[in-house]
Amino acid sequence: MRATLPLMSTMNISFPDELKAFVDEQVAGRGYTSSSECVRELLRREQDREKLRGMLHEGLASGPAREIDLAAYGAELRARIKQRARQFEAAKGAARSRKPKANAR
């Protein structure tokens, strides 16, 4: 199976000399294969920061924090994990029972 690369568009960007020098330093010093790879990585980091900022604002808007009982939370989490494991095992068993049996000769 051959991996497919995402489709890419070309964009020409003009940088002041200072920023171009910074990108060139990043390419040379951090092992990027090209300035495009470096800029893509910087943009991905900015996307991650934007997402995190949004999550933080959402959390702040959700109201004041409240205390939790860590022991009860841990017990609830373990119960949910066990329930999921049981569901997984049941689904695996159901899939096995639906498989046609090979004819023994």
C-alpha cells in the first residue's frame, strides 16, 4: 500500500531580510529540509496555539471551578474503562461468531 501525500498549494511570501535570515537559520540548525517545511511547522504550531487558546476561553466561560473527590473520580474512571473493555470483548466475540467456519477436509 502506497502512502499518499496531501495535496499542496503553492504560495509565494515576501519576507524582510531579518525574517528570511531567521528562517534560513532554522532550516540549517533544526534539520528542516526546506524553508517551506520550516514555515509549515511554524504555522502548525500557531494553529495548535489558537486551538489551545479557544479551549482555555471555553473553560473560563464554563463557570467557576469546583472541587472534586479524586477517589470517587478514579473509581468512576476505572468503572468506565472496565465497561468499555467488556463492550470490546463482546464485540470481538460477536465478530468471531459471524465468521464462516472453514471446511475441514
